[in-house]
Amino acid sequence: MKNVGEAPQEELATGERSTRNRVARSILDHGPSTVAELAGRLGLTQAAVRRHLDALVADDVVEPREQRVYGARTRGRPAKVFALTDCGRDAFDQSYDKLAADALRWIAEQEGGEQAIAAFARARIAAQSGAYRAAVESVPAEKRAEALAKALSEDGYAATARSAPHPQQGEQLCQHHCPVAHVAEQFPQLCEAETEFFAELLGTHVQRLATIAHGDGVCTTFIPKTSHAPPPARASENTANASASTAGRNPA
């Protein structure tokens, strides 16, 4: 990965550059973050974090946003959060986006349009499903979202599972990084296939609330709480009950 927010050597010492990279990496791993959250994670003062964020904003690596709140809002103005820009994500591991997009466009033109892309997206998920399925099947039903998040993190998605805010009853699976976000902007079938797979794997209807591909800071999937979740289905074709209607796009 190239150094993000890098200034000329005479203007920025090596230690400063390293800390700036740590700030950007923390946002990549944890999603849009407040100054206080970054300071706590990195062991820095809030003043130091603000100084590094100012430089990263100037370099178009991060951008300030209003914090999104799911569920009931609390009193007071939400804290400002800082999220990676497209340029910031490019500084990490998305070097082959154009090649992938060109390949998918060729598939669409030569092999049957959007249906061919959807078939490719499902085949891609199926090829990667073994580790995810093993992780989910090895734990009780109430631990499946957490196990899936851990398996996704091992593949670079920086995922977490947490309780959904009141009044929703369930969990939110949050993917703070998406290695294919730029390609998914053009081909939402990638997001839709992933949502279908999550529903099959977890044995319940799921709903995609937000995606990085459509400008959100985090890919967020709502997983409703079920009393007796069935074992994950093994047949990849049993995905018709997945909530693909909102996959890959924000709710209206």
C-alpha cells in the first residue's frame, strides 16, 4: 500500500507519515469514525488526531460527514465522522478495479447481459463460500452473525456484528471495507448475490440497509432475531427467499 496523505520529506517526518497512515487504516478497518473514537483506538490526543485528519482531508484521503443514525435519534446534534474517500480507498488494495469492470462489461456484452453478470456474481460467492459456511456451522445459532463477521474480516472486509439499535430486534452485520466497492458501483449484482448468500447461510431473511458501493461509509446488513434459526441450507440455489430487493442500494 502506498503512503496516504504523504507530503514531501522536508515537510513531514517519517513518524508523522506513519501515524497518518494509522489514522487512515483505522477508518478503513472500523468505518466512519469520530475524532474521539480515533483518539481512543490509536492512543493519541484528540488534537493530534484532528491535525492528521486535516492533512488527510486536504489530500482527499478522508472526508467529514454527518453521522448516520439508525433507529431512534438521541437528543443533540450527531458527532461529525470522518470516512475514506474513493481516493483514500484506492490507496489500499483496489488496483485492479478497472480490469475487473472491463471483464464484467465484456461478459455482459458477449454472454447475455445482466443475467450473465448475476450468474457470475453467484458463482463467485459459491466459490468462496466454504470457509464462511464452515465458520457459521461450527457455532450456535445466536453466534452465527459474529462468526460470519470474523470470517469476512479474514478476507479483508473488516466486518463486525453488533446488536441493532432500538426498536429493531436483531443484529447488524457491518463490513467496514469492501475490496470490490468500485466495481459494485457499476455492477450491483455483486452486492445482490452477497445478500442472497448471507440469507441462505444464516437461515433467515436479511435486509441490506447501506453499501459502500452507493456512497455509504459501511455496508450494513440487518439480520432479524429468530427464536429457532434452521441450519444453513447447503443448496446454493435456495436463495429465492433472500432479501435481494434492497441489496446493493440504499432504502428509499
